[in-house]
Amino acid sequence: MSEETNGDQGDDFQDKAKKMASEASEKAGEFADDVKEAAKDFSDSAKEEWNKVTNSDDNKKMLAGILAILVGSLGIHKFILGYTKEGVIMLVATVLLMIFTCGTLGWVVGLVGLIEGIMYLTKSDEEFYNTYQAGKKPWF
């Protein structure tokens, strides 16, 4: 009789263990689903934020590139990107060259602006943002 009791207890333990394993497996599956959902939400919000930065007014690639090509010698594109010191350097250099050479060498600084404008416009939006706005690279 004690053997039957031990056998019944063993069956009870096996049933309880199977039940607990089943519950644990179910909880693990729910947890995995929650983690997947949280990761997807995070990924979606990160993509939205990235698109806001690269496709919004914060990305000044087009404006800076066109201004650099058209009036690069005045350094306006540097002011647009937040490089005040570099913008002042270009502006002063242009004015001084125009004064001291009677306007014959004013185009030298304009050439720098033209090159920078072409560089700005040929970079991808992400690369431009990372280099000139986030990375703060003021020259070339």
C-alpha cells in the first residue's frame, strides 16, 4: 500500500511539475511577446525621430549648399550652419581682398564657398547632418 501511495505521490509531483512547466512556458512566451512589442515600439519611435531630424528644418543641407554656391564669399552658409567665427572670417577676408586688390582677388574666397556648396549638396542627408551639424566640422 505504501508503494501505491508513493506511486500516487510521484504522479502528483509529475503532474504538478508539468503544470508548473506549462505555466512557466506560457509566462515566458508572454514576456517574449512583450519584449518584442517594446522593441518594435522603440524602433519605430527611433525611426520617427531620425526622420524628423534628417527631413526637417533641422537639416539645413539644401539651404547651406545653395547659399554657399551663390554667395559663398560672404560666408552666409557658415552662419546658417551655426559657424559664426568661420562666417566672420570669410566675410572679412572677402572685404579685405576686395579693398586691397581693387576687387580682383575677391573671387578667391568665393571659390572656397563654391567648393563647400558642391560638397554639401553631394553628401547624403544623413552624412551632411552627421558631419556638419552634429559633428560640427566647420571647414571642408
